[in-house]
Amino acid sequence: MRESIRTLLGDITQIRADAIVNAANPSLLGGGGVDGAIHRRAGPALLAECRTLHGCKTGSAKITKGYSLPAKYVLHTPGPVWHGGGHGEEAMLASCYRSCLELALSHDCRTVAFPSISTGVYRFPLDRAAPIAVGAVRGFLASHPAAFDEILFVCFDEKTKHAYDMALDHR
Ligand code: ADP
């Protein structure tokens, strides 16, 4: 059984979910990659709200409205920068997924879309990140049955989608 977790090849800024996740940096003041794409599509009001949040710790999450995005909310979570794996990177990455789902739950979000947190500029190896992401989401769903309708992993390229598909197939 695949639960209600799905992978999708595409651009997360196009997804009409209750919440999409932004792989942010701790300043929450915008950046490149998916962060830049989300801010561009949401419009300047997103940055204005982010300025009121005073940053966010790696592994935690903060919520804003989605503004011009099709999604109602954005969950901003700074993933860990990969420094070789001996600096708590794996635990911090799992914490990003759990923190976002906690926040989604407390805002009555039934559908949540994640990008592949940390596997871009932050260089977290994809083959390690995907099973951590899937394991963290599955663990959360197991302890919160019926909390969500669907969790999406929105993958920006084939290689990323393949890694998440593999992780979903292996228990
Ligand atoms: P990080 O700094 O956490 O590594 P990046 O934005 O550099 O974040 O990369 C995270 C992942 O998001 C990468 O797989 C990248 O290809 C992907 N990505 C970039 N733009 C988008 C987008 N518009 N929608 C979904 N994923 C995206």
C-alpha cells in the first residue's frame, strides 16, 4: 500500500495544495532555487510577512499565507547544509518534515506538498535524503492517522523523482 503519499514531477509553485513547503534559509528573507521561485510567484507580500518572523532555526518551520500562489499557506523550513553527515544533518532533515506536518496539522491543512529539502544548494546527497524524507512523513502519518488527505513530494527533475519513488517502494 502506498498510503496517501505521492511523487510528482513538476514545479511546486503551481501546486494547489493547502500548504506548500519552502526549502528556505534561516533568514527567511529569500534565496535561490525553490525559495526564489516561491517568492517570485507569491509576490512581494510574502517577503513582507517573512520579515515579521525574525528567521527560523534549521529543522524548525514557520507558516505564512500563500498570497499569489495557488496554495493557501507556505511552510518555511530551513534544511541542513550537508557537511559530510557527521553534524546531525540526517536528524535535522527529518525534523524539517515533522515540523512542517505539525504546523500543517495545527492549521487544518489536509494536503501538503514538499520539495526535496536540502538536496540542491545545500548539497544533501539525494540517495540519503529521499529515504529520510519518506521515513519522516510515514512516521508522522502513522502517529496521526486520518490527519491528511495527501502528502506530495514535488520533484523538479527525473533524478529526484526516481529517488523518492525508490524510497516509497522500499519499506
Ligand atoms: P536547498 O537549499 O534546501 O538545497 P534548493 O532550492 O537549492 O534548496 O533545492 C532543493 C530542491 O528543490 C532541488 O531538488 C531543486 O531542484 C528543487 N527545486 C528548485 N526549484 C523548484 C520548484 N520550483 N519546484 C520544486 N522543486 C524545485
